Amino acid sequence: GQQLNQSPQSMFIQEGEDVSMNCTSSSIFNTWLWYKQDPGEGPVLLIALYKAGELTSNGRLTAQFGITRKDSFLNISASIPSDVGIYFCAGQIGNTNAGKSTFGDGTTLTVKP
Amino acid sequence: GAVVSQHPSRVICKSGTSVKIECRSLDFQATTMFWYRQFPKQSLMLMATSNEGSKATYEQGVEKDKFLINHASLTLSTLTVTSAHPEDSSFYICSARDTGPRTPQHFGDGTRLSIL
């Protein structure tokens, strides 16, 4: 089956620093999604990417859909304490498999004030 | 934006009890909903895909008779953990998709199930 390799597994950074995380796959996806999960809550959608090469921003967050369709990255600029959480990437193959998504293992972000 | 409501948020019950969890799409119709299980510090594990008006599709290794799924309307799917035991304790999360080609999954807030 499809697998996503998400890295790094965890990050410890100082407030104000920029952060970068990425996902790679051996399979092609038509959609890349980035979610953030706070403890005890469900994941919240941050950015959705639908076109190879697409670069999309959401406030301090920027994500790109890799040109090969096999990877995506998420950048967070000028990190703040509330950025703490687990970030998941997810790949989706259009409407096949009823839009089932494959999830990465997550990147746990810790921001020191 | 799309909102998915999951209820209850937390359940504590005795071993042998059956527990029902509801997942509702509040502002869109979801022909497909997904049920996940998440262990501490791990990723989301897809259990089953819930299809409105038809049988759910279960992932390999997930017991159909243990985890009953009903998707009776376009806005509601339920997961029933039958005769729950301590090993069923976990964080269960649902998600839903609107129809159309560019529609990501939106998640509920999860249900923390603790079986004593």
C-alpha cells in the first residue's frame, strides 16, 4: 500500500525561528493536505494543495505540492508558542478509494519561549 | 468552513459495555465518512470508510462485528464499539468529506474511550 515518510519526527526550536518539515512518497498523489493536531483534539486542516508545483500560504504557513507529485513540504515562519502540536501530512488520490487519505507519522513541534 | 461534530468527547465505562460514538457533518452533506483510531504519540490508523446507504468498508485487521458502523443519512455516521474491553481504550476520531474533486477530509474533535 501507499506510505508516506514524514520528517523530521520531532523538532525543538526557539520562539521566532522558522520551521520546515516534509513528506515523501513512492506513490503519486493528486492532493496533498497538511493538518495540525493539538493534544486531545482532532486534526485541523491547515493547507490543501491540488496541483503539482502549487505553493500556498495560510498566514505564517506555506506549503508546496512537489512537481513530481511524490512530495510536499510545510514551512512555518517566525514560530510562536501556540504552534506547538503534531503536524500531519496526508496524500489523497482524487476521488478513487472514496477519497481515502494516507497519513504520515507526524512531526511533533515544540517551541521554547 | 466545513464543521464536523463528534459526540461524546469522552466515555468511561465498564468492561462489556457497548459504546456508540456519533459523527455529524454540520454544514455539508457527506456521502463518505471515515473512522480512525489513534494510540498515544502515533499517527491516525484508518479503521473503516463509512458509506451513506451502504455497508462500511473495513480495513484489514479491523473486526466488523466489534466495530459496527452505520451511516444512515448524509450528515450522520455512528461507530458502536460492542462489548468493549480495556484493550479497546483509545482515541477514536471521525472525518467527513463533502462531494466533489477538491474536498479534503475535515475531522471531529475525537472521542477518548476508557474501558475499566
